[in-house]
Amino acid sequence: MSSHEDNTDDFRLTAIGGLGDISRHDWDALANPGWTLGPGGALSRDVGVESTSQGAESLSSETAFNPFISHDFLSILEESGCVGAQSGWLPQHLVLEDPRGKPVAALPCYLKNNSMGEYVFDHAWADAFERAGGNYYPKLQCSVPFTPATGRRFLTSAGIDRRAAIGALLGGVTALCQMREASSVHITFMTEPEWQAAGDEGFLRRMDQQFHWLNAGYADFEAFLDDLASRKRKQIRKERREALANDIEIDWVTGKDLTEAHWDAFHAFYRDTGSRKWGRPYLNRRFFSLLGERLGERVLLVMARREGRPIAGALNLIGSDTLFGRNWGCTEDHPFLHFEVCYYQAIDFAISRGLARVEAGAQGAHKLARGYLPAPTYSAHHIAHPGLRRAVADYLEQERDAVQLEGEAIRAEYSPFRKT
């Protein structure tokens, strides 16, 4: 294990089979220290809580509340059956306890027999290893299932040496990989400091990019448009007009206003889109009911209506400083409606709430013209087989260079913002 383990020699590391094996209070104290998540997802900042973390990484850059790593969200996935043996996501969450038995760190982790629902693609690695006679599955996936959103993966209490805890968790998941006879460990959509720490412990580092919108303190949507080049500004205004041209109305639905009728409509949108794009939607109807019940205050459902009927919708989750766009679907096609519901309404909402950014999900170079700029995403990988590890390491070095160059070129040559 890591040399940083010196401070955690008397601690106990175990793998639990689900969020039901740890209390909501104990998990959330690690996932979002300094925040209290009340009934229905009501959020409050704990008064007087300061990080006392030591070591190379401070929690000061990672103190925002993230709904996806909360006990509520992860347990909803398990209770609804979206996560479990049948879906190929078997919980193996690592929990580090101090000598008194108090949880002080955790790592959400799953034993997987496929590579579905991850958004950091390793299908080529699996194919190559299988052709060479190896078994790529099972593997360990440390992430939030079906959720390409950046957030902490190493969950630690405010009072522990964070770097030492990360070292212990990395050593533990590597040992678990050997115990489960897995080929590899994949920690995806982690924060950049975590990515650096994992690399220091011997994990291979991978980069990709998404497109995020950043709030420069805009008073309203028009103020945002004023920052864009004239041609882009005119194009967005045209798209917004045409999106609503057929007497389409837009509603923001959140908190107690969410009803089962809303979820019925949205689930129909989600299934239609999932069936057309991926062949199998990952989230079932029960998931959405539980989400509204337990985290309704953290949900923004943008619904489009025509003649009183819902025809399209986008699901977003609300963090303390970020709006996370997740799923979209529709039953009627209208020009630019997707851009309006998913991107422009998200910007409107973020400005109204004073949120710092909108993360609109995976993929999407088309988001660039809508004011969303490239942002790096990070993952770290442990490959047990020496030959596969060497091949993957060579590939990732070239891929990192390509991703960095592409991001720089996009910002320099294709940014929609006015040159200053």
C-alpha cells in the first residue's frame, strides 16, 4: 500500500455490499462534509465547519455540495434495482474506519461484468485483452453509475489527513481487485487533485473533455449574450424564438411541485430517447419516484408543453454551485427545442440561482456555439496485467496530449465569446 498509510495503520478497511450497510449520517459526513441534506433534499451549510485536512491536497477547492455522491442518490440507485447484480453493477463500497469504528473515508465502488453506463470508454481495451486470451471482466468501477459528472470519489471526513486516506483507499481497492480476480480498477470523473494523487500512487491517468457553461456574474440571459460574438448572439436569439414558435411553453418544476404525473411523462421521454440511442435505458420508473421523494429540492425538471400536453423534458440536479444536466427526451420534434430545454433554460436557471456553472453532461461539441466551453475530465486506472498495462499507458500518454491540444485549439479558434 501507499507510503501515506503510516497515519492509518490502526484503521480498518472493509468492503460493504450496499449503502444499507452504512448510515446516511455517516456516509454524508464523508461525501459532503460541512453540508446537511434534510428531508426532500433541503440543503443547508453547517455553521462553523472548517476543514482541518493536511497534506498535499486541501478540501478548500472541493467543498461544494455534490448530490450524486450523497447517500440518498446512491441508495436510490440500489433500492430501485438500477444498480445490482442484474444490471452488472454489484456494490463493493470501501469504508475506512478509525480504531473506534467510526467511518473516516469511503470510496463508492462496483464489481462489473460489462462496460455499460460509464461514459469513459474501455471497450477497445477489453476487446484486445480478450483476443489475447485474457479475461477483462470482472473489473472494479469507482464512480457514480450512469452519471458522467465530475465530483469527489475519495470521500473523507474533515478531520483526517486526506492524502493518507486516499493512499489507504487506493491500496485497498488494489487489494480488492486481486481478491475478486478482477482485471482492473477504474476511477472515473474524479477531481483533478484526486487524479494527481492517484497518479502519484501508480495509477494510469486519463483525460477527456466535456463542455461546461461558466457564470461570469451575469444579471440575466441578455447579459450573457452580450459577451458573445455578434453572429453567435443572433443565432441563439433565433434558436430561442423558433424553439417556442409552435405555442410551446416551458415550466421549471422542482421540490414539492414534482408529481407522479411529471415523472410519468419524463420517464416516457427518457425511455424513447434511450431506446433510440443506446438500446437499453439504465434508469427505471421507480428510480424517478424515489428521486422526487428524497431529493426533490435538488431536482430541476424542465418541461415543455404544447396545447397543455408535455412533449419534452430535461432532468437536472442542483448542487451548491453547479447545475448538472442529466437526461433529456421528447415525444415531438421541434426545431431547436433540445437546445432550449437542455442548454438555454439551464443557463437561465443557473443565473437566477447564482450558480457558478452548468455541466451539461457527456459529449456535445455542438454545445460550444451555445456558450459552453471545453473543460477537462479525469480518470485513473489500475491494470493488473503487465502487458495490458504497458499498452494502455502508451495509449493514454498520446491521448492526454491530444485532448489538451484539442481543448486549447477550440478555445483559441472557435470560442463563441467576443475577442477582447
